[in-house]
Amino acid sequence: MELQERLNEVRSHIAAAERQAGKATGSVQLVAVSKTFDADQIRPAISAGQRVFGENRVQESQGKWPELKAETPDIELHLIGPLQSNKAAEAVALFDVIETIDREKIARTIADEMKRQGKTLRLYVQVNTGLEPQKAGIAPDDTADFVDFCRKELGLSVEGLMCIPPADENPGPHFALLAKLAKQAGVEKLSMGMSSDYETAVAFGATSVRVGSAIFGAR
Ligand SMILES: *Cc1c(COP(=O)(O)O)cnc(C)c1O
């Protein structure tokens, strides 16, 4: 199957999930996750009208996105992987949205860097819903306080929460928990759902889904 067909298939599955959840068609944003694929493999998705992309490494993104963004200025690029402080300047310069704010230090560094560059990024707080030791993200119980801190102390525009449920568990309860935490924290957006579970995520209230392999093929 061609990339364009796979993209259309994902789009129609999202539309069906939106209908089933009583949501307006097109209300769930598709973040096409292009990590490991190079500029030539990404261009067909851009030609097919896709404008929102996700990457998990700053350095890899610097090798392809400046060029792709110059070709198509209305692209919106999301950082969905862990961020180190020493990459913060590059991340702020290249990305439009960072979905992985998960600790005070990186929140401060991003706030400082945005001031320095005169650029405002939209931000998500990553929540470790499964409390997995190897996974990034703030603990569920600390989420509301951390969002408050980011907003009030640092003046950051936190618009949503993001999670990656444990690979070996039913994702539904994790999506439900993220939705509950978002209500408590007073944020509107929910970034949840990947190739294997994005329709379930829409049913649980996802406002954006991050889909890679179902669009670009196996990595
Ligand atoms: C790679 C990745 C995805 C996409 O995963 P697929 O299973 O290929 O759809 C989504 N979110 C994050 C954080 C990722 O790193």
C-alpha cells in the first residue's frame, strides 16, 4: 500500500471514531509521527495535505525539518520524545509544540529559552500514567500541582496532557485517567493514542492522536 492510502485509511478510522464518540468530524488532530523517516519519505504525506507532524529526537529533526518547513511554511511540528536541557535552545527554535514537559528543571529551561528567542510554544505535560520507572512523565498525583506551577510561576501556556500507556496493558484505563487528570488540572487537550490504539483513545476523549507506523510503515 502507498503512504497516501495508509494516511487516508487512518483518517477514515479517526472520522469513524469521532462519529461514534459524538464528536465533530475533523475535531481530533492527527499528529503524523515521522521519526526514523527521512525528508523524501515525509514529502508524500505533506503532498497529501498532512500538516501536523511529530518527532521524538531533536537532533534527528534538525536534519530534515528546517528544509521541509521552508518548503511548506504552515507545518506544525510537535516534539513527542524526552527533552534534555542541553537541547532546549534547538528544540524551541525548531518545534511549535512540546508535548513532553515533565519536570521543574526542563519547564524552567524552556521558559527561559522562549523568552530569549521571543517565541511562544504550546506545551503539554507528559504524565507517566503507569508509573513505569523507565518512562518519562510526571506522576498522576503530582499533575495538577505541576500544571499550576508551570502556569503561575513560569507563565507557560500548558494546553494539554500527554501519555504513553504501558505497552503490555489495556490502554483504556490509562486514557480515562489522563482525561480525569486534565479536568482536575484545568487543561483542555489530550494527546493520547498511537497506531495500535488511536480509535480507543478517541473514544476516551483524545483531542489529538500520534500515529506513526500505520502511516509511514514499520520502523
Ligand atoms: C513513536 C511514537 C508514536 C507513534 O507510534 P506508532 O506505534 O508508530 O504509531 C507515538 N508517540 C510517541 C511518544 C512515540 O515515540
